Amino acid sequence: MRAAAALGRVDERAVASAPMPEIEFAAPELLALLALVPLAALVYLAAQ
């Protein structure tokens, strides 16, 4: 959201004051998916 605010699409004060529970909830899931990418690549290469 800070990057979007830096681009001028979001008011910085609104970003600083607004609670964002959905983003905090999604972050661990996104990190888990990113962690699975190299594992999937290793499995794919091992199956070759």
C-alpha cells in the first residue's frame, strides 16, 4: 500500500490510519506459496 501511495493512487494519510486485516491475514499464505515454488521446481527436476 505504501508503494501505491508513493505512486499517488492512494492517500498516504488514509493508508497510515486504515486497518488492513485482510492484508495481514493474506501475507503468511502468500509467503507459504512463495516458499513452495522452489520445492515444486526441485520435484519437477527430480522427476526428469
